[in-house]
Amino acid sequence: MKKILFLAIISLSLGSCAITYPGIATGNVANKTGISERSIWFGIAIKPVDVSVEKAAKNGNITKIATMDYQMRNGLFRVTYKTIVTGN
């Protein structure tokens, strides 16, 4: 019984669920990709969580945005927010 409980706890802590939301799409050409990502452990954010489109575009040196996707991956102890921007 203890082994089953232990395996259940391990599988719940390692399992995660990822959801990706499409954002904007324009007619611009997509040659570059910029990513802004931040993880929060145990629901505590030590630093500000900035996963904005503007920051992702700045990280990829993008001036004209073609597409934007927002992804959230949720685990037992960690939540990761990611914004993916493509453009030129």
C-alpha cells in the first residue's frame, strides 16, 4: 500500500499540463523568434513576472510581429508562463 501511495505522489508531482493560446497573427514575415519565460515555484513569485509580448519581441530583436503564442505549463509545484513571438 505504501508503494502505491508513493508512486501516486511521484507521478502527480512529475506530471504537468500545458495549454497554448494563439494570440495575434498578422501578414508580416516571420524570420526571428523571441521568447519571454518565467517559472513560479510553490505559488511564490520573488521577482516580477514579465512575460509580455513586448519583452519577448525585445528578447528576439523583433520590430514587426507576425504571430504571438502564450503558453502556460502547470505542474504540482511549478507554473511556467511563456510568450513566444515571431516576426522580423
